[in-house]
Amino acid sequence: MNDRPSQPQPTRRSVLAFMALSPVAGALAAGCATPGGKQTPAAAPTGRAVAGNPFGVAAGTPVEVVLFDGGYGQAYIKLPVELYQKKHPKAEVKQTSTQQIQQTLQPRFVAGNPPDVVNNSGSNAIDYGALVGDKALLSLAPLLDAPSWSDPAVTVRDTLRPGVVEVGTREGQFVVLNYSYGAYGAWYSASLFEEKGWTYPQTWDDYLGLCDKMATAGIAPWTYPGQFPYYMFWWLASMIYKVGGKEVIDKINNFEKDAWTDERAVTALKAFEAIPANGWVLKGSSGLNHTDAQMQFLQGKAGFVPGGSWLEKEMGDSVPAGFDMSICRVPSITDADDRPFGALCAKAGEPYVVPRQAPNTAGGLEFLRAMLSDEGASNFIAKAGTLSSNRNAKLPADAKHGLVSINTALSEAGDDIFGLTVDTRDSRLWNDIAKVMGRFMNGDVKAAQLAKEAQRLTDEARG
């Protein structure tokens, strides 16, 4: 899954180094380019576009789909395959999976015979900088304007959740469809709150008061995975978004000169500074990995833990019955906050692409349309245990509490949703800033120092 960066992603340089060692090294940096570096449009076998077949998929033309064999499993892809074959009964859908996307498919991109649909995900994903630079990806704009699979009166674009198009756009072109959709921030136990008579606060003063009550009850208000401090990025950025809105988050995402030192960003960080300053971080958290920190939370030793939509599924049977895990919303921090209570960090993930030189690009677009059907997206939620980027997808009757809480929070947030792109634009910068956040959580760095150091790192990355 690409929903969280557990380790730095391959860079364009590392991809080219891999290619230089491969038996198809003749194309190298040209990627899918023809000799001389010019791109030749794929000769996609298409028929005439008609109602129900908006891309003109030719009858009997096979389509090849390669799935990343990751945390979401493979069961969810079976229904889209069935939907596609039912609509195009003469077509064969060849679907395979691998954890080695780059090693398996990079040679095929170079040779000019990639699959029609690629789930380019995981730590071995092909670098998007290389793919975009080589113009190896088909524009998915026609998909957005096509009638949706489940309701021809509604376009695919109008079925998507906020930010899906933005996060999939590279150099002005929508080329990546991120199929999953997750919320990020922090978690608490609704049943623990009910047991203690606590109410989740809507103002920061009340939040600090609640933390004091937790500490008095022998519960550390916070824990976090000190081995992977980037988990704090989502919550701290959520606080910045709450105070400063989209303008400040855009500056952070775009590596601007005063992104982190913007007064609004510093105000948000100073608010959270009270947590480590009061000793409200579980002792030993700096040495924990993500599952260890989450286990401390599940055992009631800490009231809050950072993380995303995957947390509940990741911990599986370790989640106590009736724990009622719930996503946190950032309380109002100042009277001049740009965003209301309920604003969320949320982003589409699990990327799919259609290679530009695939033999059946029309079939590739059509397969993505099937995946984005209400049926296909609802099936994804049921099988993968996370939300889909289709806003109309339904939760299964047995959906877990955490998933229900995310769905409810997203509905209530409306358009007050933002996403971070620092992790995908520069994973080294993301991890370097996160290390400073870890020191901030330990009380070794104050808010103003965190802002100053994060800005210095940002300026270096911008060059």
C-alpha cells in the first residue's frame, strides 16, 4: 500500500541505476521512448465509442492487469474483473500480482510492451518522476469525463472524493488514479471515554484539560512510534491546517520559503508543545515501533496514538472487543482558526496507472471505470477494510467501528479536507522533518526550533 511511507521510495536515480543493470538497459533514461527520445503514441485497438462503451473498447480485445500483492490483498479485484467480462464477454482479462512491481515491469516499460493497467504501489513501485519524465503514462482525463459505470447520468469525476484528481495530477496531467481513500491523524477509544465520562473536546483548552484528566487517571495522554516519527506529521499538519487553512498547507507541499515559519504554522506547533512540556507522552515512546505504540494504546496505557485508516485492520485481533476505535478531529485552537472543528487530513492512495504504450489503453480506461463503479468500490471496502475514492460506495453491515468513524468524519468534514504530498514529492525531506518531530515529542526541541529546522530542510530540498 502507498497510504503511508514506511521507507523512502525509489528515486529516479535509483531506478536508472537498476535499469543500467538490467538486460534491457539500451533504453535507459528514455524509459518508454523510441530511439532519439521521441514518444510514439500507442496504437490502442479501439472500436467506435457508443453508449455503454465510452472508450470504444474493441470486442474480443484482451486486457492485462497487474496488481500489487500488498496489504489490501487480491480478493477485491475479482469483482471488477467479473464486471468487465460481463460487459465485454468476448474479452479475456489476464490478472496477475507481484510485490516486485519495479523489477517485474520496468523492463516491459522500457521495451514498450507494458500491461494495460498497473497497480504501481509498494516499496518496489516504479518511480513516478521517471514515468512522468519519460511521458510513459496515459492521461486519465477521458476517464473523468466518461459516464460512471453505475449511473450513466453521472460522470466518473462526480463520483470521486475530494482531492483524488489533485493527488493524481503530475505536471498538469491527471495520470494516476488512487483507488483507496484514508484519513490520517490520531485515534482514541470511544468506549474508554464513555467509561471515564469524558467527552472528546472541540476546543484546544478543553483538550489540554482532558489530557490532564488522563494523566491524573494514570493514562499517558499520548504515545507515538519513535522509530517512525513521521506518524506525527499527519496530526501536526492537521493542526496547522486548522489554524492556517489551505494556504499554509499548500506552502508546505510546495516547499515554499516561509512554509513552516509562517506565523500560523508556528501557532499550531506551539499549541501542541504543551503535550511534551507537561510530560504527557508515554515514557519509552521514543524507542517504540508503530505496532508497539499502537499496542500501548490498545492496552489503555495511552489515550491517543497517531496513525491512519489502516491502524484498525493492521492490529487485527489485538483490538479488544468493544474498544470502539475512533478517528480524532482537531479541536479549535484559536478564535481566528481558518477551518472549523471537523477538518481532516485525508488523501487517496493505492495508485493505478494506464501505461501510454499499453496495447489496449481503451481497455485499461474501461477497467478503471469498472473498478470505480459503486459495486466495485463497495466490494473494495468490504474486502480491503478501507474506504474507496468513490464517494458513493457503501460500507458493509459488519464494518468495524474505526471505519465507520472515518466515514462519518469525512461526511461531516465536507470540503474541509486536505492532503499532504511532501512524502511522495521528496521522501527524504519527509523523513528528515519527521526526525525533528520526534525530538519535539521528546521535549528536546521546542515549537519555534521545529519550525525553523523544518524550514531549513525544506529550503535545502528546494535548492
